[in-house]
Amino acid sequence: MSSPTGRGERLPSGRRRRADYGSSRFWERDGELLTFVAEQYAITTPQLASLAAIGPRRAFQLRDRWRRLGWVESHQLIWRGPAFLWLTGKGTKIAESPYRTLRPNPARAAHLRAVTDTRLLLERELRLGTWECERSLARRLWEPGRRPRHLPDAVLATPRGPIAIEVELTLKGTTRLELILGEVALAYPEVWYFASPRVAPTLRRLAAESPWQNIVVHPYPPRAEHVSP
């Protein structure tokens, strides 16, 4: 219950509970954050803190508020990893998201986290451009009757043109990597790979041998000092 001053209920400890604690009111910021979650399939609570520019405790409070309202589910998907959260059917409707409600596959959880880490750096921290997520690309580029093309993890729209973004944590077969790399390099003027130490050497070799010479391999985890605008 809020106090008459709107400062929130005083707790026995003497601290005040936030005035919107437990509120079912939908705030504009809720919509923006939930939309981001839908675009990334799922994000972690530390990523929510970074996205919303709040501390870890506030991020858990926000997650718990959404969970009480039935807008998100939240569970640990990676052994000893952080909690993830993703939209429920109700949350999808609340956010007016065009994407289907999906429970994330635990096998892809590390990749989802890595793609969101990369987005937070490139789009939110460095402000290099506007991020178009894989789900948006799939909707925009789908053509009935045609073989689905390989989609990058995202496309970053920058002043100098679109940059395809790929995140690789595990080593695929060389032949498969060559096919994917060639298809993406042909479709986009510039390709940025963010690769784990295990994958980076192979990708750098393939990029050097590529006839398109438009592929840059960055280390993952991503760091601002490793990215050239």
C-alpha cells in the first residue's frame, strides 16, 4: 500500500518500499524492456540490469514483479549460470510483440546470452547503430516457396551501411563454416564475427582466405576496445 505522499509504505526496518511495488500498472518502460526480451528470445537478469541501467537487486525486483503479473517466466538454463527470463503468452500480448511465444532451448542458452552481450555493447554502450534481431530478419526476408537462407544473428544498421553480426562459441565443421561465412559475406557489405578463443583461429583463417575480404573476427566476450567503429 502506498503512502499518501506517494513515497511508498514504510517497512519495519525503517526503509520505504517502492511506491510501485507489486503494482499491476503497465508502464511505458515495461513495454520497451519486454520488447527487447522478445527480440532476443530470452535475456539474463544481469543483462536486464544493464539494459535498464539499474543495480542487480532492482533487476531482480523488476523480474519478480513481471513474474507475479504473469508476463515472464524465469529459470536457470545454464549450470551454475544466471537466471534467464522470457515472455509468456500474456507478456507477448502486453508488449504487443509480433513474435511467437517460445520457451528457450537450454542448449542454445549460452548462445542467446552471447548475442545479447554483443547487442548491449554495440547498440547500447557504443551506439554504433540500430540492431535488427534475427527474429525480425526472419519475418522480413521470408519468401514462400524458396529455400530459407542462412540468417545472421543480427544486422547492425550503421551510417556506413549494414553490418551482419554473427556470434560463434562452438566450433562447427569447417565445410559448414565456409558455407555460412560465404553466404553471409555475399549478402552483406560487412560481416563481424564475435568468436570464442576456441573458434577464432579457424574463423580468422577462413576470413583471410575468403574472396570477399569483408569479414572481421572480434574476440568474445566482446570488449569496447576490440571494436573499431
